[in-house]
Amino acid sequence: MKSCVTISLVAEARGGPFVLWDDPIVGCRTAAELGYDAVEIFAPGPDAVDRRELRLLLEENDLALAAVGTGAGWVKHRLHLALPSETDRRRAIEFIRSMIDFGAEFGAPAIIGSMQGRSGPEVDRATARAHLCDALQELGEHAKQAGTVLIYEPLNRYETDQACTMADGVALLERLSTDSVVLLADLFHMGIEERSIAQGIRDGGKRIGHVHFVDSNRRPVGCGQTDFVPIIEELRRVDYVGYLSAEAFPWPDPLAAAGRTIDAFRWFTRRD
Ligand code: LER
Ligand code: MN
């Protein structure tokens, strides 16, 4: 398994669960100094970071881009994939397509988390899911053509009613005719929704393509109640070799949060 840390460049997401903030240059240097393998970038849009500069920055710091978040489509533009208006859903899809293309230039998949949306007064649950499936189908195929995959993230019940567990996520992906959509196992959401996180990892199995590595209280690993030993065991059992990406509150501060997570990563993966 490989280490990764999140960098948010989205001002509107302030207060959210991202470890490093605002400046990709400082963020990449910090990640590299701590020995991370990769960064996950939460960007306002596909053109927020100059691609040539980002390429140099990653090269200089010997970092990979593990994934790009698409949630700015929601926090900045109030778009998501289950909105009642077809025009707005199309705008949401186009935003995500542009983020897939941006990430693909760096070999990084895009993540659909908050952009999955939820049901509402004008859209019942079945319809919201149908809209989501249509979008995942189209965007998964788009990712495939771009040489990557699309990552779909089940979220806890306070954030979505689309899919909240790994088993729900698997059921959703089984409705698609593309194999280019994988699941994100966010250990914070799973702590709320799964019978046990290890069972959730078993349920997601080979479909898990990315992990948000975080403790029960959304603080860095080691600062909450989660027992990571059975989780790492289960990830090994399903042959997971992807990123454990620190998506946690910058607690007590960004540098300490990144430092605690890489220490925990090294401890839990010391046999790998
Ligand atoms: C949201 O709760 C989350 O976990 C993010 O990864 C997706 O926007
Ligand atoms: Mn997450």
C-alpha cells in the first residue's frame, strides 16, 4: 500500500476534512519532506492549477498525483448528479468530465463524493439513484477512454442517501455495464455506516480502488477510536495495493496531522 495526503485548494471548503491547504507548492514540499508517495488534490476546477507547473512540482518532489476530488462542483457551483433539472445535471456531468480529463493527464482518477447528490422534494430516491447510475455509466466510460478509472465514494447518511455502505456501493456498480468505476472506502463514513469497518472492506473486496485513511472522529489516524489492525489485515486479504490517503481534519494543525498520519501509515504497513 502507498501513502498519500490531501491538499485542498478550495476556499469554500475551509473547515472541511483536508490535511494540507491552499498552496500546492507548500503542500507538495511538505508531503515530500514527510516521505509521502503521493498527494490527492481537491481543486476548485480543472484549470485552478497550471498543468505544466503541477507536472514540475510533482517531478521535483518525486510525488504521484493519486486522485483529484470533484466536490468543488457542489461546494462552489451547487451542482450535483441528482438535481431535478436535466440542464443542471448535465452541467454537473460536464464539470466532472473536465476533472477526469485534468486528472488523467497525471494518471490520476477523479473521485465522485459529494457530487453524487441525494434525493429531495422533487426527486425521489429511486430517481436519484437512476440519475446517479446514468452519470456513473457515462463518466466511467469517459474515464476509460482517458486511460483511467472513476472512483465512487459511498458517504454517510448525513451526506447522501444514494449509497452509504460498501455493500450499497457494490450493488450500485452492479447496475452499470462498465467496469471502470471503483469504490472509495472512506474509513470515517464506514465507521458510521458499516457493522464493522473490516466487514465493509470484505464487502467492497476487489472493487475498492482508493481508501480515505482517517480515524473515527475524522482526526488523523491514531487520534480516535478506530482499531486499524483488522482493517489493514482485511485490505491485505483483498489484495489492496492502492493508496491510503489522509483525508482528515488538519488537527491539531496541518503539519502535525500529516506527520501523525505518515507515522501511523508506516507503523501499520511495516510488514508490506
Ligand atoms: C465527503 O464527506 C468526503 O468524504 C469526501 O471525500 C468527498 O467529497
Ligand atoms: Mn472521503
